[in-house]
Amino acid sequence: MLGYNQEYFHYNKLIGYRLGLPTNTMWELDTAPIAGQKTGGSAYEWALQSLFGRVNYDYKSRYLLEANFRYDGSSRFHKDNRWGFFPSFSAGWRISEEAFLKDMDWLSNLKIRGSWGQLGNQNIGNYPYQDLLATAVHNFNGTVEQGVTKKTLNTPDIKWETTTAVDLGVDFDFFNSKIYGSIDWHKKTTKDILRRLQVPDHIGLEAPWVNDGEMENKGWEFVLGHQNSIGGFRYSISANLDTYKNKLLKYGAREIGTGIVKEEGLPWNTFYMYLFDGIYQNQAEIDNGPTPITGTQPGDMKYKDISGPDGVPDGKIDAYDRVTVDEAFPKFNYGFNVNMEYKNFDLSLFFQGVYGRKIYVKEWGIAPFRQSAPPSVFWRDAWDGEGTSNTIPHIFNDNYAPNTQVSDWWLQDASYLRLKNLQFGYTVPKVQTLKLGVQNLRVYFSADNLVTFTKFFQGLDPERTTSSNARAAIYPQNRVLTFGVKVTL
């Protein structure tokens, strides 16, 4: 197979309006005063050109080989670095087809396989390597004049970011596929990461895009299944589990963001925050403890005094007391399927789960009085006097500094097990359908997102909320109940 692809995108926007129309029935611009007018416009374009191909080879369903390539050119890079070549290869050996295993009746299939491949990334804006001028207004002798200015540094040397993936696996089927499964080990390394260069603030311009950084993901995936029939009862059960580790191998100086840190040797965007240490019960605890970050009163959160400038606790809570916290990535993801059939009845269940992941949630749905919203029922157990709670502070405003510091108190356990889909059906026997004048008739009930088991914050959806969006209250997935009839004439 050989293919060619070309994409071209052009965007153009022009706007113009005036405010203060004298009546809602007059839509002409010149009926409104000039003082309330605004105009604007923008345009950009990009292009991508690609050549790609694939070759497959199969010898006696025993030796399998596939080779692919992509040759991509992007307008987002200088002409000297515009093109990138990204090959991939995969091979398989069906050992069960070899003569020395042919006589083993219990072995239905055994295959060893491996793959290696590369892909490129160029999603960094439209003109990252070019000198650009931006419009700006300046005051010249008391008159505001429009001009242009340079806002961003640039380098023409940037090139494609490259991700290399390796996978080694084995597939197996025993006893006429009554037991089946697969095991995979995978590793993905991304090099020449396209990112902003680390520059000091006194440069006065936005940092240029550069190729700098290397990140690695590696892990295991397991699938195990069983299927059988006992009399008129048929069933199948399968389960899957995958686990991986993420590590930033090369990045340069440590970058600290709001509640996260990018640092070599750690997972990408590792949590970086204060550690919650209970609730101040009285003024004596405040007076005898580490100096708080800001004005604190009984009922506020305590934070642990971890370190000072010299690496030892110094009796006050400040930026030196922030530490890394694990579980930004799950320990593993899992799921399982159950299918059963008996006579004309059938039932299928699909479960999906995540274990060992925390999500930082701080705003809508959790913080009391966020944008004047009433507190959730969680705050019924808030501190309300000495000894009433050592886990939930008193109710506070959403900008109340002592309790809104970035701390692990706001990390929620996002582990969950969800019944994603349930379907129960009955197929009318053939004799009865023919009497009704149809070929097939099936009645069924289906339910999506029927039930979820989780310790996540009450009312929030751990599958929808992400650690990169601390606002939390994203609209949850709907629970959908469906009754249906399928008729084939």
C-alpha cells in the first residue's frame, strides 16, 4: 500500500460592531454612535504534506512481518527541518504452527510478537520558528498610536518531536480457546520534546520554542479469558489489567507550577504541595506551632513544617515546606466482561476501573461558596468548635487564604469501579417469529453507567475530572436506561 495526503488550513476572521442602537428594530451599523464601535480581524494558515506506505508478508500463517513508513512535511518548521521520516516494523511467530507442536491438542494458538516504531509531533502553533511582529498601541506626545512590536524570541532550528514505541508480547489459546489471553511489555520514549525554553524574566520577551527534553513510559498489559458451555448454558469471562510508569528523563532546571513540578527523575507534572496536618483546635495550638503562612484562627488547616532554606524544619510554614506527592498517575487500570446465554436469554456486563490515582480538586463542587454557590453536604461535618473535627476545617469563603493553600487536603482518591454497560435480552424463538411474519425478534434492556463504586468527592465523577482541571465539577456522564425491540423482516 502506498498513499499520499495533503492538508491545507486557512482561517480568516473579520468583526465589526457598534453599541447603543436606538431601537431593537434597527440593525444597520450607522444608526449607532461611533464611540461604541469596534473592529478587528485575524488570519493564519498551516499545511501538512505526507507520503506513507505499508508492506505485509505472511508465510504459511506462521511467520508474519509488517513494515510501515511515514514521510511528513510541516509548514510549522523551517525548510531545512521541515521533513521527518518515521518508520515502524512488527513481526510475529506462530509457534503453534510449527511441526514440533502440531500434536499438542491442548494448545490452540501460541504466538510471539514484537514491534518497533516512531511517530512525530508538530502541534506547537503555526509560526514558531519565524520572527513575528504583534500589534500594540503606544502613547506618543499624548496621542495613542498603533504600532508593532516583537513579543517572542524564536529559533529556526526546531524540528519534529519524535516518539519511539517498543512492544513485546505473547498471545495464547488453550483447550480449543476455553482459556485465552495475552501478555505485553511496552516502552515509549519521547525525545526532542517541543517546549518553551527556560529563560529568566528579565529577558522581557516570551521564550522561544525549542527541542529539549526526554520522557519515558513503560509498563505491562495483561488479558485473561475463559469461555465454555454447560448444556444449554454458555458463558465467557475476560479481564484486562495495565500498569505503567512515567518518568521525565531530561528536562533541565526544575519547573514549579501551581501544585505541580516538572523535574528530572519524577513523573510528568508530579504533585508538589503542602502536607495537611489536621485542624487547629484552639489558639494555644496556633501560638505553639509553626508560624502559619498567613493569619490563622481556630478551625483552620495545619500544614507540616518540612524544611527551611538549609534543609531542616525552621518553625514556620513557607514555600520550602512543599513536597512531592505520588499518585498523579494510577497504579493500574482494569476491566472485565461477563457474557452469559441460556436458551433465548442473554446477559452481558462490562466493568471498568482505575486504582491508585489522586486528583487535585479545589473549586466548583468542593470549595464552599464558590461563586456564591451553597456548600455541598460534605461541609455538614465541618469544624464547629474545639474537638468537633480534625479532618474538615470550618466553612470559609472561597478566597480565604489559610485554607486555600495548595495542599494534599484537596487531593481526592479517584479510584473507582464502574459498571459501564449492562444489557439483558430475550430473542423470540424462530417458530414464534415466523408466525408473526418476521425473521427475528429480540427485546432488550440496556443501561450505561449504571453504578459506580468510589471514595471520590460526593457528587463528582472521577472518570470525567482530570488532575489538569482542578475545578472539579465537570458535568458527569449520564446514566442512560434503554428499552428496545429489534425486528428483522
